[in-house]
Amino acid sequence: MSEKKKGKEATVEAPKELADDFVQNLIKDLNREHQTRVAWNLGTDMSPTHVKRWVSTGCLQLDYAVANKREGGLPEGRIIEIFGPPSIGKSHIAAQICRSCQKMGGIAVYIDTENAVNPDNLRQLGVDVSKRFIYVETACVEDTFQVMESIIAKVKAASKDVPVVIIWDSVAATPAKAELEAEYTQESIGLQARQLSKGFRKITQLIGSENVTLVCLNQIRTKIGVMYGDPMTTPGGLSLPFHASTRISLTGGKRLEDPKTKEFYGIEVNAYILKNKVAPPFRKLSFEIHFGKGIFEHETLFDVVRAYCDDRKVVKDGLEMSISGMQAWKTLLVTNQKTGEVLVDKKFYKNEFAAIMRDPLYRDHVLNIVETALTRTTEQQKADQYAAGEINEDHYVPPPAADAESTKK
């Protein structure tokens, strides 16, 4: 028995050079046999699973939370689900995504099954509804998927590299065709879920191969009889949560009221990255939506950045940068790390942070601080969770410190 095992082990082992050549030849053979590209070397080839571009959500914190990188956003070639209660800002964020796609020179497609889109509101949010924008109204799930396939095929046939964003507003409001044609008294349990499962199985690979960003807006429902855990769920079955690369949950905070007029001008929104296949998941953030104006996040972003600078140093290109201030005056300080020379010492109020971020004199410094504060590594994420008490001390292993000999080398 032992000799047979040794013989089998000997046949498995092979020189590294031979294995590399075999893998490359195998990739070529697979593509030749299928007469199309089905296999890639992820180290040297650009495959459909590579994210080539990112579409901004209009919220800097949300872009970092999803992509975990500078100039991030929603990944191209993936399916994204954004869900939450009514009037929480789902359609507002969708409009910002359309605007970002148009700025990239792309085409935005808005599939409206709720009949709730207002062109004037889209214009106020910066969307050009007369150019590079397609409004589509479909009646059922089957028609929605057929329209998606048709648009993708025709747009990519005209220009292969043009960015395309498709907004589906919303999945919950789109019935199955059989349900639409049936009587009101006829049962239709599971019809929509079955059609969604079939449609996503067909369109997922097309989305990836053609580098299209599909954003599905969804509602929430309450589970019946749930005593423990989260009682909320999304309608339409489990196909969309399964096929989506990123799932963003929106919940409501307080309403924003003008102290003088006592009128509500916006809402506070809390976002939670429930699922993410392109970056670390389970990140939380908050921002404000002002009606008819857009997303405002400079004050919450300042709090996040200031808290980061209180505990850590931000050093880049030989410059040490920090943002501080617990009182009325806030400070942006940039010094030369070697000489200690103060290069920037800017005083400002918290509500002026947005203007500081736009100012060419300070923009790069602020964005470098934001990048360092919002980009998460695995070890840093574990350290933050341990500091917040989210990881038990018995299960947390801190990263090994560099020894003296390695630092000398």
C-alpha cells in the first residue's frame, strides 16, 4: 500500500516550469476548442472578472466603502443592489450614478417600473435627460430583461468601450408576466422570484463580458413570525442577493430641518455594505441628502478624517498631514517630515470643509488624508474592530512587529 501511495505522489509532483507551460497551453486549447474566449490567465490577461472602471455614486465615503480605493465607486461589469425603506434616497443615488456615467462619456439607461421619475428632478441633480440618457418603461420582469439584452447588444455593437449604466427602479415593483395577465383573485406566489432567477442566470455573464454596470433598486419587507434577528428582507427571492457583487442597505436617520423656517430640506442617510466581492464588506457610513440639490457629506467626512488623524499619522511623499480641531476653529496642517517646516497651516470652520476640499491649494492634501483614512487593509480592519471591542482578545492576533535586523536591512 505504501509503495502505491508513493508512486501516486511521484506522478502528481512536476517541475514548476513544466506546470506553467502546461497551464498556458491548456488555456489556449480551451479557447480553441470552444472557438471563443472562455479561459484567461488572471495575472497577464484582462478577463471579464477584472474591474476596468468605477462609476462614482456621488458620495466620496460610499465610493471608498465599495471600492476601497481612490477614485472608486461602483464596479463596472457587476450587478449592484441598493435597497431600503421608502423615501430613503435610493432613486436619488441612482440619479447621481447616471450623472457620473454621463461625465465619463457613457450612456445611462433608466428602467422605471414604478412610474415615479421626474425629469425636472433629474435636471436639478445634474442629469442631462436630453443627451446620453434613455428612459424605459417596462411592464413585467420578462420585458425588463429583454430590454436590457437589446440595449447592451446595440450599444456595444456601436462602441465597445463606452460606459453603460442601467438603473432598474425597482425590482419589487416589477411583476412577472403571468401575474400581470392573471386575475386579481388568482394566486401568484413565487412567480416573480422564479422569473428573476431565470433572468439573472442569463444576463449575469453578459453584464460581465460587456462591462455594463447594472444597479437594481429594491424595497424591503417584514418577515412574518421572526422573533430574533433582523426581521427585514428584500422581495423577489434570493437570486438578486446571490448574483449581486455588492449590496448596499440604506436606513434613515433624522430629518434635516431649517431652524428659521422650520421646513425640512433633507434627510440623514446611513449606508451599510452588506455584501461586497470587490473590497472588504460590512462598512458603515452616513451622509446627508438635500432635496433637489444632491449629497452633502463634508461634515460627516470631516468627523471621520479628524478621528483618524487623532490616533494616527498621515505621511505621503515626505509630507506629514493632519486635520484637527474640537472647537470652532479647525486646522489643516502640512509639514515637511524631514525639516519640520510648516507648508500649510489653514484655519477654517467645519461648514467650510467642502470649500477647502475644492480649493486647488488644499485639495490634494485633503484627498491624500481622506484616502489614507478611508482605505482599509485587512490588518487595519482587524485592529479597528479589536479597538472597538468587536473582536475578542482571545481571537485577535496583532501583526508581527519588524525585528531589528530586518529594519537595518
